[in-house]
Amino acid sequence: MTRTLAVAVLLSALLAPGASLAWPPDPSVTDLSDPSTWPNDPDYDGEWWVWSFVPASMHEQVRAAEIPMGSGMHADRAWQITTGDRRIVIAVLDSGVYWSEPDYVNQLWLNRGELPEPDPACRTASYAGDPYDANGDGFFNVQDYTTESGHQTPKTPCDPRVSDVNSNGMIDVQDLILIFSDGVDDDGNGYVDDISGWDFKDDDNDPYDDTRFGHGHGEMRLAAAEADNGRGRAGVCPTCMMIMCRTADGFIADGNRFAEAIIYGVDNGASVFNVAMGALNNTPQGLAAIEYAWEEGVAISAATGDEDSFHQNLPGANNHTLNVHAVRHDSGSLPQATTFLNFDNCSNYGAQVLMGVPSDGCASGATAITAGMTGILYAAALKADLPRPRSFTTDPNGVRRLTSGEIRQLYIQTIDDVDVPESRGASPDPTKYQSLPGWDQRFQYGRPNLRRAVDEVMAGRIPPVVEVTEPLWFQRVDPDQTPTVELRGEVWWRTDRYESADLVFEWAAGVEPADAEFKALDQRTITTPVSGSLNQWNVSGLRIDNPTKYQSLPGWDQRFQYGRPNLRRAVDEVMAGR
């Protein structure tokens, strides 16, 4: 691995920003372990979570079954089809933005409704008539007020009104906020001078991370930092735009601030939410905001939390989110890794989790990576020119060509199962959390394969959506008080693709029952989508003996370690000098 990394670093050092070898490579290129196919970002040689390969220098030490799977979720292969789309906006709900970050300064969304057109002096030979796209590159960002374009850091204003007001060595979005804020709500959306996002904690138009906590900054870099710009890292959706909705000083926020940020993002054109946070409360407004995003086709990537627990971290544990945690390699240093399928035990787990996402940043890192992946899927739908699934009131330009339910099903249908036989049996490997074939509570449906999902989108193979919304997750049902449970939800599909759907209702006890344990409840065929009541389930005679929460073993085990302390016994040993 040392030689491989050295080659990558040398390659990055020799290439000027924006001058890499034809990146992304053509889809015909199959060996993406070759550093000549990499973007020239200097940190890319450690971004194992995007790779579709395991470096050849590690083949002797990594589990043989993982070599064909690769170390990550195949974003490198997905980029061969699309690196994103500037029309796709990822709204990040977090601690704030670092305006002076050169790796994403060009990725920050600007609100035309609150900004003046760039001065005509900024128009280049590529100008195509859009007064906001002064440099003619096809989208509106801070560079339209400067002489720079592409991967260049905006430094030289071409607009006489613009200067480096905050004195950080570049022209950034905060400069535009300071210069053009006029105290008037020009676009009439209720947020005065929301030039690029909003600070919902302090209720102002500058969502800067003024405590420099850095959590939101890290999320933005992972999700959508520019790629192949000779700086930093390659974000998962490097051609997506981002907007910061600051909800707290850190990553714990009030549920109503979360709700306000979700509503703002939906109304202002976001397609994806990056919610690597926990809420102090699960308010009715927060629940309504999640449903609003769901109905408008906006996906919410949400963190499970970071306590190695099966408890519900809100808002991610609610219905209609993409609730994710992390899987990672088993070593402190990448070259020493022997597996890339270890459960990252700074994440939570359980029944209401979608998948384990490769990341070395706990559930927060997994959330940002999922937001970037989801941006790629929305971009692929645009590239494939998929018909709009339905009319969204907040998407007048027709950017959202998938629903968040379809996104969820695409991940499930294209996932790589995490099944490590050494983790179970008579003598399980004590360094591994148990995984099972198919779904299990530690790894859920598995690890995403982004290229496989992109291929399905490009082919128009969009799966139906099946959602059970009642009973709610974690809702207690007493058979003596409620002998019949109404199952409510939605079964929806693109009627231009499927003529009917076969519904099969089954149930089983426990959090990870085997397929053979499921019992039939009902089965029927429907010819039109259904929303509302799906079925009735008589639970009056149902009695379930829930299994023990945790397995304990004689001697040391991973849950209880050496056991429970006995202070008197220890004191006796000390007094006896033993």
C-alpha cells in the first residue's frame, strides 16, 4: 500500500489544478485502481469509501470475499456516468459553513431573488444571455462576480461593487452577504436577504459557523466538495451545489429549528437534506416537515446517532428518512486494514436503519456520504431524462425526477449484502459484530453500491415504493387494548412502467427473524396505487417472548468485557498485598 499511496501523492503534486488526466474516466475504463484514473485531489489516495477496488498491495491481507466487492460504495464507477448536476442542491442542517473553504467555495448555492445581476463587465465570451450566469458556465455561483471560473478560487472581482470585505484572501459568499444585504425581503419568502441559506439558531442571514465547531464544514466537504481541483478531497457529488441551514452551534438542535430548516430547504429548491444531527425533541412541526419533504420528493439523509445503541435517535428514526450508520475498515491506519465491513461502533443500529455506509466518520460521515450519493441519483435521473414522477409544487423547473421513496428502494434493490461468516457460529471472531445473510440489525440491508443504483436509474428501472406508516416505528401495541391493528401506508409505482403490483403481507417476531420464521397474513394483486389503509391484523392472540437483549459469554465478551466489578473483593486483595 505504501508504494500505491506514494504514486498517488506524486501524481497529484505534478498536476496543476484542473489539469488532471481526463477525469472522470470514460465508462470503458475498468481498472480504477490505476492512479492515472483518479481526480487530482491530494486527499483522494485515502478516500477508500468511494473506491470500487481494494488496492493490489492489500490483497494478501484483506478477506478474500471482499476483494471483488471493493473497499467502498463504487462512487468512482458512478462518476463515469455522472458527477452530479448543478441543479441538484444539497441542504446541510448543521453547525454552519466555513465561507473561506476553497474546496467548496464554488459549490455554494446563491439566491437570485436576493442578489443583483453581476455587472455586465463580468460577461465572458461564453455568455449565453442569462444575466446571472455572467461567465456562461451554465450556473450561478460566486465566480460570476469575479474573473475566475472552473476550479479556480474566486479572488479577482470583475463587478466594481464586490471586494474581499471579510479579508480572508478570496471573494466568497459572505462577502456577497455583507455587500448586498439591504434589509428587504426581495423574493418575498419570509427570510430577509437570504442570499445563501439561513441561520435558524440566531435568526439571521449568515449561517457561518461562528464557534468554528467544524461539524457542518466536514459534512459539506464529504458530501459535495469539488473534485479534480488540485485541492483537498473529492466530495461524493462533486458537481452538486450546497446550501447551509444552520440549526445549532453543534449537532444537537431543537426539533422546531430542524422543522424550519426543512421547510426552507424544500421551498428553496433543495433536492436532498444532509441531517447529521440529533433533535432535542420530536415535535409535531418536525414530523410535519418530514412529511412535507416526502410529498415534495426531497430525500432526507439522517444519522442514526453515535452511541453504539439500538435506541431511536431523532429525527432520523422517524418514517420517511434515509436513516444510516457507518461501516469501516478494522484498523487505525488504512494500509493495515484486513476488512472494510466492520461495524463502526460509534454508530447506532437497529430495526429503523436503512444501510451501513462506508465511512470513517461515524454516523455523521455516513450521512454526508449518503447525501452525496443521493445527489448523484437525482442527477442521473436528470441525465436519463426520466419523466417527473408527479407534480411537486416547490419544483417548478422539474429538477426532481425521483421521489425519496424511490431513492430508498433503489438503495435496497442494488445493495451489497454484508455477510461475514466468521462473525457467527460456534467460535465467532470476537473482533466482529454478528452479520447474517440478508437483513440484520447491525448491517441492515447491507452496504450501498452507487454505480449499480445509477445504472438502474439510467435504464429507467425504478422500483415501486412500499411504505408502512402506521403503526409508527417503536409504537407500543397492547393486544388486550387494541386487538386489531390497522396497517396504513402507501404502495405506489410509475403507472407507465408497471401495470399491477402483488402485495404480500407477512410478519415475524424479533428484530432480525430468519426468512423461514415469517408467517403469511394476506396476499393480493392491485392494479392502481394505494394510499391509506392497507390491511387489518388481528393481534388479539399474539404473545411474543422477546429474546434477551445481549448475548453474554463465559469469560470476556464484547458486550460485558471482563464482567461486573466487585469492590470488596478488590479491597481484600489490596489489604492482603496481593
